[in-house]
Amino acid sequence: MTVREQTERIEQQILSSGAKRSTESRGRVREEEPCPLRTCFQRDRDRVVHSKAFRRLKQKTQVFLSPEGDHYRTRLTHTLEVDQIARTIARALRLNEDLTEAIALGHDLGHTPFGHAGERALNRLAPGGFTHYRQSLRVVDRLEKGGKGLNLTWEVRNGILCHTKGVWPATLEGQAVRHADRIAYVNHDIEDAITAHVLDARQLPPVVTQVLGATKSQRITTLIADLVAHSTSETLAFSPDVEAAYLTLHDFMYATVYVDEVAKREERKVEKMLSELYDRLVSQPELLPGQYLEIAYQEGPDRAATDYISGMSDEFATRTFEELFVPRKWHVL
């Protein structure tokens, strides 16, 4: 018996009835020989971690654009916090932690530079619109490994696509990630906003502090514990009181922090920068790197420009804009 088979046997013994076992996966688009050491979901997790798109998350904005400070979240640290919360939920409910982690680590691979400001810009520019969750799936299916994709399992791909809006994921593990994403971003955005002096903790609605807690740790613990206590073998859900308090907090953040002039004052520049980049690359696709030039020939320059720009880090987008639009200093040879 291989190590993988031993792990699969353990899954049969310890996972809950609603969990997705590795042996139950719907498989991959392209069939592969099983790994002797890792289950299919462990293999997917490793492919995500070793991908280029994952590494680029370290230089992509979460909420605050180019903050001066080492402790603000980036898209990578957000992803790791989602992963930690999702795994805590999965372990408590005896779900498949490997599947949960693979989805969590891959859920934001398609996010744009400059956070949601970049997403809004590309949504306006790209024919048919743009959403980071659909792009995340495209990254793992089409763009990674020089156009070959990561060939992930159906369950991981479904969890990535359904992690934020629309239809809920088909697995409880995917649902755990969707809830973990909600828990993580609203709470760490509060902490970052307080650090940036955009928010005072005393401004939080009283019902939020009374039901969820006054500190980040208390709120996260309350949300996780409540989710674990009120979930079933068919769906994960909060209790009505906790769900109501969370929605109040969510609405408060969108009415204050996410529209704050101090926090958002640079976003108009993002719109201008990405619009200029997009128009130039669509009109001159020969400026695109080889892989994206091939996409331009196969799927059109709009698709290629969208793929290229959405994959950029904040710094690379800025540098590319400077190279294309900012005059260089003249040097005497």
C-alpha cells in the first residue's frame, strides 16, 4: 500500500459524512497517474503554492494602495489568513483539510493589481466584464505553466470559482473557504483601517461588539465557533443572530472604510493607469510577452490584455506604465 493509499484509508475512517474524500473526486480534465505520496487534493495544493500567480500575490493590494508600513495586508497575507480560518473550520467539522487548503490558497490567484480598484477598472474595460473569481479559474486552467494550466481537480476548481458570489460551492470544503474569506477580510480590514487612522474601534456598531466581540480575535473566534455549532452535513451556516451581526459589520465597512476618501484617494490614478495600459496593449499586441501574444492571436487582443494586466503585481503595473508612457531621461553616451 502506498503512502497515498494509506492517507485515503485514513480519510475514510475519520472524515465526516459530508466531507469530500480524495477517492470521491470527479477527477481532472486531463487524466494523470496518481502520485504515490500525495492525494489528488494534496497535489493540487502544492501546484497552487508553486505557481507564479501565487508568488505575485505578495505585491498585490488588499485594501490600502502602496501603504507606508510593513504590517498592512497584501493579497498574499489575506490568502494565508483565509487558509488558516478555513482549515480551523474544516478540522472542527472533520472535513477534508487538503481540499479546503487547496481552494483557500488558490481562491484569489486571478485578482488584479491594486485590489478591487483594479478589478473595477478591468470590469469596465474588458468585453463581457471582469471578475477576479472567474479570472482565478482561468489562471489555473489556462494561464499557468506557460499556457498548460495546473490541471486541478473539479472540486478545487469549483471552490475557486464559487468562493465569493453566485452559486455556492458544491462541497462543504468550498463552503468553508467562502465563509473563511468573509470572516477574514472584514476583520483584517478593520485592523488595517485602525492602523491607518481611517477608523476608530469605538465607531463599530454596538450590536457588532455585543454579539461578535470588541477585538479582532474575539470576533473571529465567535464567527468560527458559531459556524461550527450551527452547520450540518449538508450546508455550513451561521446562527441568525450572528449572521445579522456580521451583515451589520459588513454594511458598516462598505459605508465607511471602503469608501473613505483617505483610503481611496489614489484609486482614480489606478483607473487612469490601467485604462492607458489596456488601450495600448489592445492596439499594439506586439508589446505583449510571447504567451499573451499567442492568446491575442487565438482569443483576441482584449482577452490577452486582460489576462496580462490582471496578472501584474502593483509594482510591475506601475513599472510597465512608466516604460510605455513616461519619457526616459536622456543620457550622453
